[in-house]
Amino acid sequence: MKKFIIKTLGCKVNQCESEAIRNALVESGRGIASGDEGGADVVIVNTCSVTRKAAMQSRQAVRQAIRANPDARIVVTGCHAQTAAAEMAAIDGVDLIVGNRDKHMIPRRILSQLPEHADGAVPTECSDTDRPGTNRIDQFEMLPAMATGSRTRPFLKIQDGCDAYCTYCIVPHARGRSRSLPMDQVLKQIEQLGRLGYREVVLTGIHIGCYGHDLTPATGLIELLCLIREAGSIDRVRVSSIEPAELSDAIIDLACSGQDQSGRLCPHFHIPLQSGDDGILKRMHRPYSRDDFKARVQRIIGRLPDAAIGVDTLIGFPGETDAAFEHTYDLIRSLPVAYLHVFPFSAREGTPAFTFKDQVPAPVVKKRCARMRRLGAKKRQEFYARHVGKAVTVLVEATRDRISGCLKGFSDNYIPVLFDGSDDLANTFQPVEIKDISADGVPAGVVFDRTTDG
Ligand code: F3S
């Protein structure tokens, strides 16, 4: 049997797309080779380009794949393949480069026959997305892109691309214009996940707040979330990340109501702030101010005091002075943030920020990131500590915690909880009282006597 391996770098959207490719190949009779045993005929590397480091790791992954599978054909796809096709094609041993638009064609290309390149030129199937306005990736690719794998909480890609062109971001160049999976198809795929026994779905996209704007008739994320609730084919829905300006009162209100119903929206919002300094936000081309962000968080907490609010920060953007950094630090410190993702700025060629003169020295960025991460760890512990003595509803995962051997799962407000129980609780909702926080910072709880599963 012919076998393949897929290596995936980058975000949830890339993971969804890799899984879609994997499923299509498996359904067509291809086997999955184990990375250690070798024996793959084809290796697909799904790359990321979000930072210089991610791009470097993508190139490393391609070289490793070639070394470990000398007899396999090597297909390189994803965001780094899209934005640096020539660089990828220059790696000796690469057989085919496929950009994001044609990613969904990969199974078909593999199942027919990969092209030969006897003349030395690596076949490259990438549309031109390099400049704003010249982007031709405008169709929502039709391969059903959901990542289930061993997950209790599968990801479903409902939107791709981005029209925002923040001055630091390579993603619009890599993924093209914003486009959405039509509502009936989202509902169909969620229904399918429900029928397969899944209890929660994580809706993912590149710019999910723009969901539906491109559809005819135009619609929006709130309309979709309301329809998912109405359909009731899955118990819990989570939105992976949403821009502050697009997190409407209606979405927050939806997370407040109907928490005993199917299709309920989790009180968990992951919001990219990037900077808490108005001058930097403007240079980043972010469409909100520090006060707007603060008001959004206060609105959430006013309506949902136990909501998990995760925040992305981008540290060391060109022109970020000590004072500008302190604005970000102070804003996060003053808000009831549950956790923080800290990214160092990485100058990406092709974006305006690449050419900005006032780049921040790397050691300064490193120091600021370390300080932000310490603040993030403190915020996380404070959030968990606030829940000691409280009850949360946990969706129990199929695999136990490796270290303690306990069952584990996430609450609706994204608290990872460990507790004792039997294996047959997997994939059920359990009411768990959080008792304490372990030495390594993980909340531990006990299941109540009664069983809640719905
Ligand atoms: Fe990376 Fe592309 Fe996702 S750049 S983070 S794989 S959108």
C-alpha cells in the first residue's frame, strides 16, 4: 500500500487543512506512514510563514523530511510555500510546490501522479498573492476542512483569508481575500460532527469576525452563531479568536444566554490586542484604540464575570519606545485577562513594517517579551485561583493527563481541570468543583455526585 506523511506547522487553520488532505487520501485508500518507520511514498509539508522563525522552521521541516524519506516525493504547501515559492523550490529534493489556493487539489495531484521535473525546475502551483489588490485567491476552497484527529474538541474552518492588511502581517499575502464557508455547509458539517459523537466544536478562521461578509446575501458571525444554537446539533461552540472591533454586544449577549441549551456559545474570547499604545496601534493599522479595547473587555466581564479572556500581544513593533511598551504592559495588568500570548515582532518582507526604520533592537524585544510572559503567567494563575471553590462544566477528554494519570478536560471558560474518574466519563460533560491549584499551576477538582451530560 502506498503511504504518506503530513507535517504541519502554524495555526489551527493549517491543521484543519492538513487533516482535510489526510482524510481525502485515506478515503482514497492511501495509508499513513509512521514518521519513525519511514516507508512513505509522499511527504507533504504544510508550512507557516507568520514569523521569520516559523519560516525557518518550515524550511527545516522540509529538509528533515527529505533526509528522513530519501525515496519519497516531497510536496511543499502552505503559507511559506505561497509567499516564498522560489526559496522552497531551491531546496534540493522538493518535488512540487502548491500554494494555499490549490491546497485542496493536493490529494488529487498525489492520487494521479506527481509531475516529474527532469529539467530541474520544480513544478510550482501558486497564484500571485504578493501585493494588496492583486490577490486572486477568492474562492472558498471546497475540501471540508475540519481537524478532528484525536481531539475531543475538533476545529472547523469556516473562514479563510483577510482584507485588513495590518502593516506587520504576512497572512493576507499568504492567504488572500476574506472568504467564508456558506452557512448551510457550516451547519451541515457541525451536524456531521454531532452525529459522529462530538460535543464541542471550535470555529476557526483567519479573520472570523468577517465571516459572511462575502456571501450572497451578506451575513455575519452572530447570524451564524444564532443558527448553530437553533439547530442544536452540537452541545458547545467556541470561537477561536476574534478582533476587538468585531466582538459585538450581540455576540457577548449570546454567550450570556441559553447556557443550558445545545449550541451554546462558550464564555471564552481570544482577542488580539497587539499593542496598548494608540500610536503603535495606528502604525500597525489596527482599527481600534486602547480605550476601545478596554471597553470591550469591561463589557464582557460586566456581562460574564467568569469569562476567559485571552489576549495576543505583539512586542517590539518598530517605534515601540519604553513608554509605548509600558502602555501595553499597564493595560494588560489593569484588565481581568485570563491568559496572554506574547509574540515578538518579526519583520516580514513584503509588509510595510519591514521597511520601517525604527526597528527595536532584538535584546530589548527579548527582555520586554520575558516581562510580558511573566505577567501572563501571573494573570493565568489569578484567573485559576478565582475559580477555586467554584463549579465548572468540563468536557472530559479521551486521554488522561500524562503526569498525574488523572482525567482532564476544559471548562466552557477554558480552564484545564484534572480530576479522578473512570475512563467511561470520556466525552461527557461533568460538573467539577475546582478544589485547588497544583504546584505546577494546574487546577484540580472533584466531580459532583450527580452526572451532568448535556
Ligand atoms: Fe502561519 Fe499561515 Fe497560519 S502564516 S499562522 S499557517 S495563516
